[in-house]
Amino acid sequence: VVIGPATVGGIQAGAFRIGDTAGTIDNIIHCKLYRPGSVGFVSKS
């Protein structure tokens, strides 16, 4: 996943997504971010 400038939000794979982080649902499925994992990500721009 490439996260560029002005991306505000967060994601925990398999749990939740806030804002536009990780892009479209197609990208989330392609990158397999729908599967539970042990990494979370929060950004502020």
C-alpha cells in the first residue's frame, strides 16, 4: 500500500478503516487488508 500526502485516517487490517486510508475497497481487497493482522496505522496530515 502506498500512502501519499494528505491522507488522513487509520486502518487496522481486518478490523476497521477511518478516512481514506488504503484507498478504494478494490485496493483493500487487492492488498488483502481485509484479513486480521497485528499492525495498525494512523496518519495525520
